[in-house]
Amino acid sequence: MLTNSSEINLLLPSSELPLYAKRILVTAPRNYACRLSEEIIKQGGLPVLMPTIETCFLSDYTHLDITLHNLDRFNWIIFTSRNGINAFFQRLHDLNIPLSVLQNCKLCALGKDSESLLSICGRVDLIPPEPSPAGIVAELSKIPNIHEQTVLVPAPEVVGLPEPNVIPSLINDLNKLGMQVTRLSTYITQYVNKDIYEVELNLIRQGMIDIIAFTSTAEIESFLRILDSKSDYENTIIACFGPYTAANAENLGFYVSIISKDYSSFAGFTAAMADFFT
């Protein structure tokens, strides 16, 4: 069974791959959509891009800049997304703040995001075995005197959508550990205008899409604003990148058929889709 995309021989005929001829709607923002689409193609699938959210720079850097000039007051920085990592370090670069300001601060990232953090600053101090906010809290809870420490959480500013519960829940759990928590908006996550998606929406309504692949709750919230009716997608298989996104999808009325057990990478997500069909 072909489940690990890194082991797939790309010279195999597509017809021998588990996602052959399956059209998979990718709702992730562009930077994530590129990586997920690559993994889908490796499994023989046909990605159909319809990012329902987009990420962009902040319109006001005042609070971000003040915080970046005072990083020495934090014991921990917890990154929950690659976007957060990129936006954080891009602004440090723009302000000519050296990476040495982080020398006394421990850095945490999830799953494959740790590779991005490592490439930028040369170290990662904590990579939770479970690549989720709950996994972060579980590991921090094992550290002596964690209640005496300060933590910075770079996060998106959500515009035009209800904020998913992921970051608020993380902050609440860190507070329960007794940590002094600072949330920091480093980039914007916002709704995408549905007017650009006439072709993609018609494919969904005509039953031409085999799987709708959600990688975050924000994508699901925005997707629901784009579609006119549940009947538009009710016969389409729903796949979610891990149990937390799946739980939120079900709370929003979706029946989720595919949930990746390995949600540390998009390879694990597409492997779950491949397993479903094999």
C-alpha cells in the first residue's frame, strides 16, 4: 500500500497510485496550498485550488514593533504556524533586530514548522510529540517552575471571520499553567471574496470534486460563507488535517470521513486520503 509520499516512485504511472483521478479541493491559503498540492500530486491526485482564506501583512505594526524591541522579557516564544514564524522573523529583519536578542529565550514550534524555525535561527528548543497546541501545553506542564515563566504567542489577527478557538484555547491553557502570557498579532488571516471562484463552485455543485481537504478551522468558516447551501457539498468526502480541525468541522455541521493520524506534515494528510481509497 502506498501511504508515505516520500517513498513513492514518481516514475510510476498515475493509474497505479491511490489517489489516481481524484479531484481534491484545497482550501488552504496559497503558501500552504503549494505544499499540500505537491503531496496530492505525488499520490496521483488532481488538486483543485480554492483558498478560502488568505494571509497578509499587518496594516499597523505599532504593537508588534514595541514587543519585538523588548523580547528579553520573555522566557518562551511559542509558534503555532509557519506563517507566524515567517512574519515574526521578517519583521525582526526589517527592524534590524539581531537574532541574538533570542539567546535567553526558548523557542517552540509544531511538526514540520520546526524545520522552518531551525533554518531561520538555527535552533528549536521544544517540538511536542503531539503537533498541536494541546501537545505544547502537555510538554510545558512537565517543566519545573513553569508557572514562573513568561511566554509570547505570535498569532494571526483574524479579519472578517469568527476567530477559531485554537489560539484562545491555547492561551487559556497556558494561563492555567500559571504562565504570564502575551498574545502578539504578527499577520492577518482574512476571508477571500467568493466572486473569483465561479468555476470551482460549479465543480462542487456538479459533484466533480471527490474530496474537500481542510487544514484549519478558519478555512472551514470561510468555506461556509462561500457556499450557498449544504446541498452543494453534502455528497463530497470531507477530509481534515488532524483531530482538532475535524472536531471543529463536525461542530460546524460537516460529516468528516478522513482524519489524518499523522498531522505533523501534509504527507501524513495525503497518506490518510490514500488509505481511505485503498
